[in-house]
Amino acid sequence: MTLHGSTPPGAAQLHLLGGVPMLRPEEQVYEAMLASWRNQQLARNLSVGYIEDQERRVRAFTNHANTMPWDWTPQHMDEWSADLRTIHHCVRGTLRNYQGSVRQFCDFLTDPAYGWAEECLKRFDTHPMQVVYEWNAAAHRDEAEGEPERRAFSRPELEEFFEHADDQVLRVRGKGRKGWMPAFRDAALFKTAYAYGLRRNETRMLDLTDFGRNPEGREFGEYGTLLVRHGKAKKGSPPKRRSVLTVWRWTPDIVDEWISEIRTGMRHSSGPALWPSERGQRICAQRLDSRFSAYRDALGLDPALEFHSLRRAYITHLLEDGYDPLFVQQQVGHEYASTTAIYTCVSSDFRTRTLRRALDASIEAALLPARTF
């Protein structure tokens, strides 16, 4: 294999040895295509996690089509998309992401600069083509694509959820079982996610050193600010960082009790992670989802509530409490105010109180005696 200064990182000649017979040509060429696509994406400074997701989706499409990329047709994409919607019940964004990954892979294979079409013609007497077009792909027409059922916790629901999480600690500990510390961790974790308006991955990736003082909020002590180092990244960029200020007085007590009294008894407490698991240095996302769902279902709460509902509740409750919308937007790391507005689920009680205040003010103004000059 030889390297040429003008050869792009995903070129066929960098991954296939010319003139060397292959034992499994179809399989080997396919794997070489994926490897070269990976190199091309790395050259574009895309994150490793994003690249792995791209490859996983392409492999899923290959398995469903049961044929190699040089034999793909738009009909294969139509059938796969229908299967994703009707069998797997994928939401709009997921379907579009899957189709987008295949579209990008086909764009790469059909680009003459990489030589894959020519290589396939030599070996298989056919070549790859684009199979995802505007007329058979999901369109992104609305900024708010979330399922309409998704919403924030109401205040009574949130209080009930947290009380249930605390009860599980007492119940397990009362039986003398070892699982009370993980139960305590989960209760503290859910409260912390709400207290700072965090996404799921932002929460699980926190470290002990991410807390700090706020000179303007001395009453919060060592927990006046939280550095979020694993915020939602843009395509081709590292995780976005932001600093979140503590706003509720009860937050430091929750975090300090976990760190000072409980966490030290966990098996993997020697690591930097704020939330170690029973089996590793850091709790996994699947565990968070399963524990959240178990608590929600045990209480008979709305199945539409999910971990992200804690973040929605944080935004909603801050706005209901009169915090400036720009402050809330910066706290949760939204680039645009319109995104924060999408998350806002102002309660009926709040709207009723707001309307009542406006009506009372209007009536009071109307009853005032006319001003004389």
C-alpha cells in the first residue's frame, strides 16, 4: 500500500491492495469501504462517537437490505424506512438520522475522488449509487420535532417522584440489604439533574471537581456553580461546556450529603466520577433510564414523563418563579431563545394566576378616580 500526497484519506487504493486476490471479496471490500469512510470522517474532525453511530446505522441498513452497497436501490431504502416506522416505531428525528447516515455513506462512495465506484466496476461489474433522495427521505420542517406527549413534571408530580425515590432508600436499608447506597445515589442524581436542568449524559458524566463557589452566592458554599463539561455537541465539535449557577437553597445539602457521607462507601468511590456504579467507575445511561421508568411506573405517573422531563421542569419552574428568560436560556445552554421556549411547559395554574393579576390590575385601574390636572 502506497501513500500519495494528493490521495484523500478515504480513497480505495489506501485500503485495497491492487492485484492481490481476495478470499471473500464482497465482505472485504465492504469492510474497506467502512474503514475508509471512517478515515474521511476523522479527517473532517467529527467525533468518534458520531462516527460510530454513523457506521452502526449503515450496517443496520446493509443487514436489512441483505445486499452490498453496490447493489443498493432506492426501493431498499423505502422498505427499510417503512420497517423503522411501522415495526420499530422510530420517532421522526431517529428516522431522519438513519436515512441521513446512509445518504452520507452513498455520497462518499459515489464521489470520484475516492475511487470506490471505479473499484466496484472492476470487481463486481456494477457501482454504488445514491439511494436517499428528497422524495424518499424524511424532511425536517419544524424546529420542534419532539413527540407531543413529552412534557415537564408538574410540581406535585415532581414532589411525589422525589419522595418515592427517598422512600426506596429507607425501604431497602430497613431490610438490611446492600442496595440502599445505589438507591440513595439515584435519588440524589435525579434531584441534581432537576436542580441544574441537566441532560441525561451531562448528569452521568459529572465529576467531583465540577462544583465550585459563586462569589455572588456565598450561601451555597462549595456548591455555588456547576461546570458542565459534556454538554450537547454540535456536529464535528467537542462537547459544549457551560457553567450553571445554583438557584435553590436545598441543592447544596443534597449534593454534600451524597459526597461526604454516602459516596465514600461505594465500591468505585476512588475514581473521579460523581456517580459511580456498583460495577464500574461511572453509572451508565441504561441504568438511569431503567431506574427512572421503574419509579415513574410504580407511582402510576404519565408514561410520557422521561428523564428529560426533569430538564423541562427546571426551565418551566424557573420561568414560573419569575427568573429572567435570558438567564434561564444561559443556564441550560441553549443558543437561541426559541429553543428554550420549546421546552417551556408553563402550568395552567401559573397562567391562571398571571391572568388573575392582570385582570385585577385592570379593574383597580378602572376604579381609580380620574386624575385632574
